[in-house]
Amino acid sequence: FNGKIPPMPWFGMDIGGTLSKLVFFEPKDSITAQTEDETQLLFNVTKYLTKNSAYGKSGHRDAHQQMNNVKICNRIGTLHFIRFPTSEMNNFLELSKKKGMAASVSTVCATGGGAFKFEEMFKNELNLKLCKCDELDSLIRGLLFTVASNNNECYFWSQCTEDEQCSTQEYTFQYNKYPFIVVNIGSGVSVLAVYGPNNYKRISGTSIGGGTFLGLCSLLTGCNTFDEAIELAANGDNVKVDKLVRDIYGGSYSRFGLPGELVASSFGHMNSKEKRAQVSREDLARATLVTITNNIASIARMCALNERIDRVCFVGNFLRVNPISMKLLSHAMDYWSNGSQKAIFLNHEGYFGAIGCLLSFDE
Ligand code: ADP
């Protein structure tokens, strides 16, 4: 943007492998627009986006995540958060055309792989130019901005050894103190070490992420959505599917500090025909969730240990409506590090890329 602030409306878009995230800034101050046209267009777009919470068949606004009184480029306003499956991109483009959203903007800041993949489509269908930002730059920028703007953005799970007592507590994240680690669990996983506002590196990653959970869970249970998969997992028991240390030792393997309840072999019971006959869809969903989550926890722990960093922020939409994974991650980090590593979670879990992208002209 060469230092110039683009006309409103301001959008930031993160087109991921599974979900597309759209952040919209609604100005609430009394500064008037430059032209009459600008006012009318902004009014129409704002009305459509803020009066509805569902768009077409698959677009959702996360009203509970709305951020009020945010300051961007010296303007005060509200940030709105919208998501839809990336597989519905055609319908999104059609709806944008129909609702006049595309006519109201000439450039949209976009990040994620889809900013590249769909660039031509945006140009041809909407005559819209995508201003592409790097997704990890955007993620860090969005995260730092959100934590700085929102006192109650961060939380942690306390007492996760006792399931009944495990609950969330607000966490005062000293975001201006470095370093810290960010584990972004989307379709796949990226692990970043952040040393300063413009200084980070991608230290690790794994293809076994949220997409893997949903893919395997769909195969094993026939579920159709992520929310359904999580619901199934909440009502299942992985102990029927996984082989535990106690299934092998009859108790704990105390010489090396391995408790009997620890999973020794994920899905280890499923080679037995009898055991297979005893498991439910719920148990399979739970075991899939536990397997994927524990694997991510291991990688996160080793990264934190290698980098000698103790604060680990877990973000990404895999954690959406997913307290089971958050508790598991918290417990794993705490237990295996003897309490020295801390798992931190953020309320806007999946939206930091889109937020950072919207902020890209405010540099
Ligand atoms: P990406 O940018 O790769 O799409 P996200 O951070 O948006 O990554 O996370 C995508 C993951 O979030 C999915 O793989 C799935 O595990 C989980 N998820 C949460 N909510 C949904 C949803 N409504 N639809 C599909 N996947 C969802």
C-alpha cells in the first residue's frame, strides 16, 4: 500500500486448507468517509454482515468473538469474525457478487495458501485484486495485536490431572517479553519460535494435524462435520481402543516413571477381533482425538525443550469447541516438564492470520 491507507471497508482474509477466515472492521468513530459513494457502500456491507450471523448455507459469524473498541490506523471500531469452508469458495464468490461486497472494495488483503490458489478466480469473478501477505508473518502480527488489545485474550487450564477440577483461568501474557513458542494447529501443524515482534522462525511442523483428525475420524465413524466428531469424542473412551502401559505391565513401569494409565500404543487394541467388536464410534473418535493431540503435544514439548522456551501458545481452529485437546495438551506439557512448560490458549484461536492480514497496511 506504500504507506497509504486504503478506503473502507477493510477486510482481512485467511484462505486455509480447510477453513477460510474473514475479518471485517466496522468503524464506530465519527470520522466521515471521503465520498458519498464510500458511505453508502460501507453502510450496505456493514448492514449485511453485522445483521446476520449466517451467510448462504455455510458461512458463520462468530459473534462471541467480536472485538469492540479496537484501534487500527487511528480509527476506532469493531472487528467481526466470519468463517466458511474453503471448499465453498465458489459460493462465497457468488454471494459476494450478489451482495455488492466485491463492488465496494478494490483490493482485499489475503493470506494462506488460498491467496495464491484462488488469486485468478478473485480477479476473473469479482475483478478483485488480492494483496497477498505471508501467512506466518500475518499469524504473529495478528496474535501480538490481539493480545495487546485484549486484556482477557489468554487463558490456561489448571489442575488438569483431576478431570473434574480442570478449569480455565485467565492468563496475563507478557506479550512484550520474548521468546515464546506458537503451535498453530490447522489442517497441518506449524511450530514457531518468536524472539521479537519481527523476529521469529519456523522450527518444526507436522502433517498430522486437525485435517488428519477430521479425515481419520470421518473414515472410522462416518461422521460428517468437525463439531459432530468432537461431540462423538466427548462421549467416548479411548481406553477401549488404545493399549495402555498397564495392559502390558499389569501396572506402571515405575523404573522409568511411566504410569499404568499412560497410552503405550495408540489404537494398540484394534488388532484384536474381540476388542474391535467392543468399541463404539464414540470410542474411535475419542482415540483419534487423543492420538493426534498427544503427538502434537510431544512435538511441542521437544521444540520448547530444544529452544529452552517455557511458554507455548496453542492456536488454530483444531482447538475450536475442543476442550478435550486443550486439557490433554495442558496436562502433557505440565506433566512431562515437571511444571516448567506452560500451555497457553487464546480466545481468537483460528483468526490470527486473518487479523494480521487486515493489519498489513498499518505497518
Ligand atoms: P487451515 O487454515 O489449514 O484451514 P484452521 O486453523 O482453520 O486451518 O483449522 C482447520 C482445522 O480446524 C480442521 O482441520 C479441523 O480439525 C478444525 N475445525 C474446527 N472447526 C471446523 C469446521 N467448522 N469445519 C472444518 N474443520 C474445523
